[in-house]
Amino acid sequence: MSFLDVLLAFLAFYPVVTGAAWMVGGVLFRILEERSALATPPGGWPGVTVLVPAYNEEQVIARCVQALRGVDHPDLEILILNDGSADRTVDVATTRGWPPRTSNSPGGSWRPDI
């Protein structure tokens, strides 16, 4: 067997062998190391508030709220910060079954006294 034959055999089988090694390693990691379910921490999960800034987002706010409702968290609050939209952003966001809390700030002014 010449050097060229050995080199061609190496180049032909190297991707197959390394691919098989990666697949076996992935399966072993899944079986032995990766946790399947998270345990609830002592005292329960902390609350999470998601702030969604919105300005004239009538076309996309419904999909955004729907995607956030799909988050698997026991104590999730969605707060939509409407920055004086001229369209129906607030109406669309609150008419999707479970309404998120909305904060209207006409003119986009921030007031620290609220």
C-alpha cells in the first residue's frame, strides 16, 4: 500500500469516523449529563416582568404578546409601554384574551413622579 493510498483512505474515512464520534458523544451527553426537568427552587420561582416598548406597533404587537404568553414561567408579567402611539397598539394588545398591562405616555414624555 502506497502513501497515496493511505492518504486517500484517511481522507475518505475521517469525516465518517468523526461524525460518528460526535453523534455518540451527543447521545451519551443527553443520557448521562443533561437534566430533563428543573426542580422548583426553595421559596418558588421569582417573578419576571417583561417590558415591551411599543410605538405604532399595531401590526406586530399581537404576535409579540402571543409569543410572550407562550413563555413557560409560573409568575410572568407582561407590561407594554406605549409611547404615545397614533394607531391602535393598545387596543390590539389588550383584546387578545389575556390582556397585558399597558402604560400610556402621550407624547413620549417620561415623568419620574409616576
